[in-house]
Amino acid sequence: MTQPAVEQLLNLADRAEHHGGLTAAEATRLRNGIAALAVGIEDGGAIRMAILCAEKANEQKQRAKRYRAAWTNARRRAQAHQDGTLRHTSDRDSWKGWAKKAQEAVQYWYDAAVERLERAKRAEAAIDGVYRERAHLVALLAALYPSHIGHTDPSTPDWAVLTVEAPGGQLTWHIAPRDMDLFGHVRATSRICRGWDGHTTDEKYERIRTLAATAKTLPI
């Protein structure tokens, strides 16, 4: 193998310094060593040893750069992970707050709906009580005057229609299914029974007022 020239060795030292393999001080010492070898040393093995040392120093320099790059990258990834964890924690706390508010809103509307339902039930019970009381009075009228009852109104098929043929005129009421037990004494409507005479609600109560006014003349 041909022994390298001094110029080649110096060029190699320049390249090592230029590419970061050697610091300026290291490159200067290497150049001085090469010059000393060129002047007073004839042994080619010593020159090769100097070359190997320079190459080894450059290799160690490159390895150190890779280590620093890997360490920097690891720090960057660790910081990113920490930032993501903090954001996740913050988002989780925000979602917990929103979920709590939503749950409170749902509970509020649920309680309000329950309260409205209870009020509706109480109102319905009160109305049922009024209908029941009215049914008792109408059942008494049906016992006093010719009457019949049947499901004759197609607009309210579940409610029967009681027809009372009072002296002052026909009177009719719709009877709820729950009140039918009060009208066992009333005959069922048949084809021979007189149908609705077309009176209005106002006319019905006018007939009742007339009937009440003349009640003293009615048999007891």
C-alpha cells in the first residue's frame, strides 16, 4: 500500500475539522504532529497510527453528535407527552364540569315534570270527583222522570248518553264509564226511545231552571 503524502494527511485533518470531527485545537495539534512526523519520522507505521487516531477521533465526535441528537429528541418527546397529559387532564376536568351541569339540568327538568304530573293527577282527581257528584244528581233525575241510557254519540264512543224526558223538556248528559254503576235503574236506549231533540247546553240548563222553579207543583 502506498504511504500517504503529508499533504493528504493535512487535507484529512482539515476535513475532520470542517465536518465537526475535531475541534480547532485538536486539528491544530494533529497538523503539528503530522508536520513533526514529516520532518523527523520515517516509520510509515507511525503515520498510519496518526491517521487511525484522527479517524477514531472523528468517529467519536460523530457518535457524540448522534447521542446528543437522540437525547434532545427524547427530551422533546417527553415534553410533548407531558403537555398532552396536562391538556388531557384539563379537558377531563372541563368535561366533568359540563357533565355535572348537564346532570343538574336534567334533574331539574325531571323534578319539574314530576311536579307537573302530580298537579295534573290532582286536577284530574278533582275533576273526577266533580263528575262523580254530578252523576249522582243526574241519576236522581233519571229515577224521577222517564229516562234511558246508551252509547248513542259517535264522537264519544266510550261515554254513554243519559236522556231524561223532564216536564220542561229533554235533558241529556254524557256519563263517564266509571260512573255507569249509578245508572243500573235506567233502561237501555232502544229504537223506540226518543232521540236527542237538538237542544244546546244553554237550553238544557234553562230547562233545569224552569223545572226547579216549578218543583213545588211536582209530586214527591
